[in-house]
Amino acid sequence: MAEKKKVGFVAMASDKKVVGEIPEIGIGMIGHAFMGKAHSNGWKQMPYIFWPPAAIPKLVKICGIPESEVAEAARRFGYMEHTTNWKDVINDDRIKIVSKSDTIFFSYYFLIAPKVIPLTR
């Protein structure tokens, strides 16, 4: 008898096998409110959606203001650290991907940041 074709969630999780160890990659988040929550959730879901993942996201640092709200966001979303200074995220060598989820206010700084802070490490 022919094998039934797997569909839906069953097919998503069964076919591809992991070969070797999956590395971690450090994630930094600029912005902590609604979109920061959405982006954080996306990073956490990446290994489930894209199996096997190229890397396992490790939520390293989240940035925003005020400090009390960022501290709570870090705790709730699973970040190792929090800060109110976006440069702390950019300059952290553990962070290889910066996810920008804040308002347009910080966009200006990101336009000039590559001239001030080399992003290639």
C-alpha cells in the first residue's frame, strides 16, 4: 500500500533532519513596545517555522525608554539584558543581528550610525 502524503503541521515537522549542531546567533532589539513584542515573538518562532534553522536566535539585549518598561519587556520577552541606549545594542559583540522595531524617531540615527559606528565585525 502506498504511503500517505503528509500535509499541514505534520509535514512541517517531520521531513528534514538536523545534521550537526545548530549554532546560536545573538539578537539585539531596538524598540520594546508592540512591534518589539511582535519582532521578539518572530525570532523565538523562527526555529519552528524554518526547520532546520540556519541558527537558533538568542535574545541578547533589548533597548527602549523608559527604563522601567524596557526592563519589564526584557523579562517578559526573554532577553538577557536591557538598555535605554541604542548604542549599547550596536556595540555589543554578542549581537550579530539588530532588529529595529521602534518608531521613526530612531530612524535618523540609523541613517548616520554606519558613518559613526562601523557595523562590520
